[in-house]
Amino acid sequence: MLKNPRVWLDAATQIFFSLSLAFGGLIAFSSYNPKKNNCERDALVIGIINSITSLYASIPIFSILGFKATNNFLSCINSTVCFEQFYYFSNILDLTNVFDIGEKNITKENYGTWLQQLNRTDPERVSSLSLKACSLQSFLDLKPSEFLYLARTAHTCISVFSQSASGTGLAFMVFTEAVLEMPGSQVWAVLFFIMLFSLGLSSMFGNMEGVLTPLLDLKILPPWVPKEICTAGICLINFLMALIFTLASGNYWLEIFNGYVGSIPLLIVAFFEIIAVVCFYGINRFSDDIEVMTGRRPSAFWRVCWMGISPVMLLVVLVAYVIIQAQKDHTYQAWNPQHELFPKPEEKPYSSWVYSICVLLSAVPVVSIPLVALYTLFQRHKP
């Protein structure tokens, strides 16, 4: 798994989102710092606290995932879903009826032993049964699209919502299911969703500053327009653009945006930020500025990271990911009840016009880098 560049890209994206790197928010917030500010201490404290918080959050997350997957695994032994006829059948009931076994002879505990014995004595009759194969790993790997159909076909399948272990399902399904099992679940549910709303709202402050601050500093917006009106206008534009995620195809659009807007462009922006400071602005000038603020020059560790480790890692992950993506067909997972492997989602190739959108989404956030560079170069050589 560690050889897959996609894993490293997702890890980098998570860190970038968590620390608000390459978004412009930190640069905008730094403009409010006093001239004499220990930015080195701030960077270390924020990085350490973020890492500790992430590690701490992983404890309840994986505990809940393991608990729900185990419960679903045990319930799977007793029952299975027939998707073609929309009925809930029991593996144990099938075995007792076909082999004329007493009702209470086969239990959840000895189901595996009975199944092995019957497979040895009469494998043809066992293979003719529509027994669902229960796998603990399958409950850990299921995505939201794989169990939406389950919830619609049987009321007993509502608990399968907890099987989503990633993406939007982690917050809105797994944790919601866990909260409902707590004492005073109504209170905890309200507090949980208030927390989610607060986290999302507070995260947008940095993103908004990253957009609004350069527009005001570069005097792109008219000076007579109040800052509050500009902020409201940007929020309204983002709100209207986000309405696409509320459509029936919203989850597919979300996967496209998440895969091509919030990952590759961040690596490119971060890489060129480092290159601009180290190569064009100058590492010595940058060190002098830090010395003016903090009273001491950056240590050799910081200089090695800026000049070698960080840009090389970003470039390697980016190039490896682009090469691997260019060698394979891009597909998406779609619900298809007629699919032979249903309820597993069907892998379908993207349409040609979707490729254009993916390229556009990846290029728009970074197109300003060469444009501004060319504009600056032209202005310097302008007679």
C-alpha cells in the first residue's frame, strides 16, 4: 500500500487540509501578526498539536469501526439479503430446510462447523443454495454507495449504514450510528451535528481570508465596496456553485471535485511556493527576515527541509501519481441492480467530457502561477 502514490497524495492532502497549507489562509492570517513574532514556535506548536489531535481522534474512530463491523459480521451469519426478490433470507434456515436438520441444531456459534461438514458430505446441494459469504473485511471496506440499496430493500438493513468507513459516510453514518447507541442519544446527536457545523464554519474562515485578502491587497475589488459586502458576495458565489452537490448526481460530482481540486493543485501550489522562496526570493533573504522577527536565524534543519526534503518529496509524489494515472483508465463506481456482481458497485469509465472537466478543475487553481510569473517578467523588461 505504501508503494501506491495515491496513498501519499491522500496523506499530503489530509495534512494540507488539516494545517490549511497552500490555501492562502495562513499567509492571510500572518499579515495580522506583530512584527516581532516567534513564528518558528507557532509552527512547531501547531504541527505538534495537530498530530496529537489526529492520533487521539483515530482511537475512537477505529474502535467504532471495529465494533460496528464485528456486529454486522455476526448478523450476516444469521441472515442475507436477496436483492432480486427484495426479501431477507436466513442462511441457517436454508440449511435446516434443505438438509432436514432440527431447527435448533444449527446455531450462530456452530454455523461454520455445520457448513464445513455439509460441504464435505454433500457439496453439490450446498453450492446450489444462495448462501451469502460473510466476511469481516467486507464490512470494513464498504462505501456509502454499496449499502444505500440495502437500506431501501429491508428495514433490518438500516444498521448497515455504519459499514461506511471513509468519506462522508464516516461522519454522517458511522458516528451517527454510534451516537444513537449512547445514553441520552438525542442530546449527543444535537451536540455532534452542532460540532460538525462549527468545524465546517470555522474552517471556512481561513479559506475566505485566502481569497478575500489578495483581492483587497491587489485592489482588484473597488475600494468603495465595504469588506462585508465583498465577503457576502464571495460566500454567495460559493453557495450557488455548491448547489451541484445537492443534486441526484451530487455524490459523483463530490468525488470528482475531491479527487482533482483538493489534491493535485495543492501539491503544485506548495511546490512552487517553496521554489519561489528558495530560488527566487532567496533562502538567505528569507532567513534574514525570520531573524528580524524571531531574533535568530533558522537552524540547519529548516534550511535542509526548505531546500531539499520538502520540494523533492512533493515533486516525487506528484510525478509518480501523474504517471500512474496516465497509464490507467479513469472509472467511477455506480449503482446498477443488473450488475452481475451486485451489490458491489459497477466500475464505469468516465465520459470524454468528464475528462475535460477533470483537467479544468486541476488546471484552474494553478494557472495563476505561470500567468503571474510571465506578467512579472514582462513588467521588468518593459521599456
